[in-house]
Amino acid sequence: MPNRKPRPAAAAGLAAGLLAALAFGSALGGAPALAQTRADVVVGMALEPPHLDPTAGAAAAIKEVTYANLYEPLTRVDAEGNVVPALARTWTVSEDGLTYRFTLRSGAKFHDGSVCDSADVKFSLDRARATDSVNAQKAYFASIAAVETPDPGTVVVTLSRPDGLFLFHMASGDAAIVAPESASTNKQKPVGTGPFKFDRWVAGDRVVLVRNPDYDGPKPALERVSFRFISDPAAQVAALKAGDVDAFTLFSTYEALPEFRNDPKFTVTVGTTEGETILSTNNARKPFDDVRVRRAMAHAIDRKTLIEGVLYGNGAAIGSHFPPHRAGYVDLTGLYPYDPAKAKALLAEAGLPNGFDTTLRLPPPPYARRGGELVAAMLAEVGIRVKIEPMEWAAWLEKVFKGKDYDLSMIAHTEPLDIDVYGRADYYFNYRNDRFKALDEELNRTQDPAKRNALYGDQQRLLAEDAVNGFLFMLPSVTVQNAKLAGMWANRPIQANDVTGVSWK
């Protein structure tokens, strides 16, 4: 609620009214008459973002706090996974698929009060595709040849080649529109155009957003949103039970779910994510440059046991880098059935009859730490001796993701429709396959949904045949929340905790 101090006379009248209402409620034996619906919410997250600029970092936690809440791209992804208007209220596409003309919302303003117009869009897109860009998804902008601004409300983007996912990529957090005046300080003091604006960041504890009174679109029901960061599983459960947290997204203390399901004060939802969880493999390092070794590891991993042990059954096995809930999915989980004898035979064929030693570098999420221990035990059964090395996020991002200094890792890739990363020469898998790149180029030229799905199928089969990574399971979207809270997303089609439609019943 607005924090306005009433004048003395008004305050006295308000106090008298409150006393009368309380007395009336007591006389009837009921609740006070002026009970109000809450206008704040506390959302729990396991990981704290390293900063708050989604255009300059790969960590999903950045977008989970900021997407749709603080920042807006030209287009956005809704709860059903559809691309819908955001800063661009309408757009047209030329017949050859190379020219996109966006008409912007005329009333959009940044949180500092400055107008958001076509010049800001041009700045943001040119910044993302620049040679010195630090955008984690710079490839999303590689097809842009030119950005023109015929007037403040219009942006014309010309592509050098067709890009079948251009509008989808422009809906990502990486494509958030920022102002040149605040771009350099957005990591700590974010300035966007969204329905919430930044209030404060208490390091190690929470980020607080407040409703933006100047937002030109529908106003959210909530006045204040706090994202609390609680990494310890026991503390997550305790915070929910104590009411210190109203909802916990991507809740991973799966063993506690039966207790919450049996408590009418809570609601538990299990939805889908885009998080393909994989045993990341450095394809350029020996012995992982030998496909027989990679196939041996695939046969050594019992995905059913892994899903039970890590997710308590709340997940689906995958056989390639594509989510089962999307059109175009091909079930390849039977390609490498659990078969330790076959794994040993492949290792012997590769000249490693006694196995080998390797290191598994694990980031902080519980699914990675728990899953890594189980995977290491399974690999040990076929002679692959694994040394586990736990890492904090900053070190993992620097050494593994950026530096490619690793043998194996375990991580959920939560970016939507990100199978294209296997065509990137500089990606941390160090995978090179001309056939895959050719399929990717054909996908970019293809608009027909059925033909696109067929191409996605070809890509999935190729990745599975090459056993590029250990394809394990889809990370589920589990949310435990106060039963009186409404509007939280059940599924997670994009990295987001979108609270713009959240309210209390």
C-alpha cells in the first residue's frame, strides 16, 4: 500500500473508524470488518542471481527475477509458451522472411521516467550483436543485418538470412530492451520498462520489486514482490511451513512433497520446464573424443534409477536434447538401454579395457549434486573412476561454461528450443558436426511447422547417435505455494518467475 502519512484530523477519524469496526466485529463474534487482501508476496528461489542484467549473463536466476517483471523484450512468451506482444504491440513480416516491422507501444517508459522508443530498441539490438557483446545468447542476434528507426514508434529489422525462431528469440530475456543511459549499471540497479521496478537487493537474502505506478499496461495486483534466496533444502521447507515464503518455485526437496500435498494450506503443482538435464561432456578431450566411450557412458547410466533417486519420480527420461512436451519430439530413450556389459565392451573396443579416471565438476543445484553422485557410482560399475568436484556458480560459469576446462559436468539447460547450441563452434561441449550445422541452416530457412518438426527430429537422432552428451531427464517445474495464492505459472516455457498476474484469492 502507498506509505502516505495522514493529516492529524484524518488520522483521528481513521482511528475512530477502526475502533468502531473492531467493536462491531467483536459484538457479532466475527472477524474485524476491515480485513484486507494482501498486496505483497514472497517467492522463494534456490539460487541467487549473480547480477540483474539478463542481457549480460547466462545464469537462469537473472531472468527468473527480471523477465516480464522488470524488463520487457519486443515480444514475450506467455504461460502457454506462445509468443505474444510486449514492447512491440504489433509486427509484420515480409514474404521472404527477411524484414520485420515492429510498431511499439506509444506510452512505454523506463523506470527512470524516460520514454522508451525505437532508438532504445536499436541500441539494445545493436549492443547484443556487436563484436564485443557479452550477451550469453549472442547467436540469437547473428542474423540481424540492420536495424532502422523510421520514426520513434517504429523499428525495422532486416535479416541477412531467414530465421525461423527470430520472433521467439526476440521474446527471450537476453533480448530485453534497455536504455543507453542505464545499460552500464543495470547489473546492480536495473532499469527496465516492466510493471514492476527495482526497490532493493539485500545480498545473500532477497531482491525486492515494487509496482510501477507509471506502467502503461495492465497494473499487477501485487504492490510488492520479494524474491528470497534459500539454497538449503531443509531451510526451504521450514520457510514454507513458517509462512516466511508464500511460494517456492523449482522446488527440489522432492522427498518433502507428500507432506505438503497432505496439508490443505498448500498447493503443489508439477509442470514442465525446458530444462534438459545432461551429463555434459567435453567432446574435444580424450577419451571423450571417441564416440565409443561416449556410447559406453550412455549404456552405463540407468535413467529410471536416476529419476527415482534424484527427482523421486517427478521427471521424464530423454534420449536427446529436446523436451517431450514439444511438437517435433522423437523418443530416443531406447537407443542406449541400461547395459553395463555393453558399456564395458565398448570401452574395451576403444582401447580402455580397464576403464579410466576422470573428473566430474558439479554446479550447486541439488539435482546436480545428488545426480552427480549417482552417475559417478554407475560409471564406476563399468570401470570409469570419477572424482567429484563441487563448484559454486561463479566458478562453474567461469571454468566450465566459459573456459571449457572440464571433463564431465551435470547441468539442466533451461533455455527454450536450445538444440541449436550444438551447432555453435565455440560452445562448451566442443562438438563439431557439419551435418548438424547444415540441418540448423535448413531450419532457419524453413517456416512450415511440419517441416521444422521433421528437421528437429533429424537433429535429435544425430545428437543421440553421436552420444554428444549423456541425455538424462527433463527437470520438472515443481511449485509449492500457499493455497490462497493464484496466478503462478504451472509450466515454465521460458526462464521466468512471471508474477505480473499473481494475486491472492
